[in-house]
Amino acid sequence: TSTRDNSSSMLAVKNWSQALDPTYGLPPDVAFNIIEEDGGDEYSREDTIAAHKYFLAMVSPVFKAMFFGLTKETREVVPIRGTSKDAFTLMIHYIYEMKICWMEKDVLLLLEVVNLAEMYDLEGLMEEVKKPLAKYPLTPETVIPVASAAEMFSQFEEISSRLFSHCATFLATRLLTNKAATYQFASSYIDSPQYAVAFKLLEMVKEVPPVNCDNCMQVVCEDRLPMSLENMREGCRVFVRLGSCRMEVVGRLVEECREHS
């Protein structure tokens, strides 16, 4: 069975996204006005997000109760708080089965969608967003902001914990590979607003299993001859054969071998 919500079989419609096209002839009967906050002050976006009550109700029990329950919503424009317009738009696009490139979305936006999936009981959307979060691309510049976003949404314990672990593993295997790098990292965040997040990551880094050298298969590289050129990585010794039983070290590999003749 599909993990996508009930929308996959609703009314056997092949292309739900066309229902949002004004030329399709199926006018929306509800619109959402997203009330966002900026420094504690609320402001309303001028443009609204249009949809169809029956479509939303078929997918989400929360929307069903909202529009067809005992205290149903009768306003043509419904105010929505606690999220952003971009996140709510993504949720609507998901419901209407529009193509979404999740891997291109910012981590904070993805976590906002997680929050909406919880709010509107959209299990399929929750599972969909977990995928890009599990392998979210990290760089030395983004690892702390990503971990900070995970901390901000810590109410989603499983997702937040996995994202933190993802960041800790990146630090342990890519950046904090020696004591000097670890000391420099810790020092750079002592007076930073991200102090708590940075030092939480440092504690998690201690629990990351050591990574074996791809060449010698040891935690600490023993500088053995590479079992294969494809296994060589930065730091491995480079040998040249001078005879049938004599070799000479010519240096160390400074860049990972990606292509070999």
C-alpha cells in the first residue's frame, strides 16, 4: 500500500494539479491568508493560497473537521498562523500532487513543512519530507545553522535527533579530524549565540564511531601499500617500484584519486 495519503486514489483523478489552473474550470471555494510574524509583530500577506474544501477534506481529517465538522469554518478567506506562506504553499502543492524538488529546499523550510504535516495529520507528507532531511547536504558553513534548525524544532524528537546526528557525523569525519581542529572549532563558538548547539554537537562527535582508512582498513592509517588505487585517499603514502623487491616512498597523496588511467 502507498504511504501517500488518501489523495492518491481520490475520485480517480489522474492530475490533481490541473484543478488549481484557473482555465481548468473548477474554481476554488476557499483561500488561506498566512499571518506571519516579524520581531513579534504580525503581518498579513496580500496574496492568498486558493484550494478546494472537498479536496483538502479527503486528504486531511483536520481539514475535514475544519470545513465539514460541527463548528465548520464558513469564511471564504481563512487566516492561518504558526507557519510561513512558503511552507503552507508546499503542503498545498503536495496535496494536489504537484512535482516538488524537496532536495532543493532550505532545511528550515523543510522543518516548517514537518510541522504542518503534524498539524494537519498528513502522514504521507511527513514521510516525504523525512527523506531529504536524512541526507541534507552539509558544508563547514552550514553545519551549525542546520543543527540550530534541528534544535528549533526539537519537539519532533526523531527528526531533530537524526538531523543532529547527521551534523555530528559530518563534523567527526570531515572537519574535526584532530585535536587542533576541534579546539579551533570550540573556540570560535565560545562567545557565539550558537554556543549551546556547537557544544552539544561536540559531545555527540565523541560518540561517532571512528572511520577506518579506506586503504589499510585501520582507524589510524598504517601507511600500507594500497590494496587498490581506488581505495587511496588523502594522506596515504605513494610508492614507486624500483625493482622486483625494492620500493621507495615518493610522497603522500594530497588529493583523493577519482579517476585512474
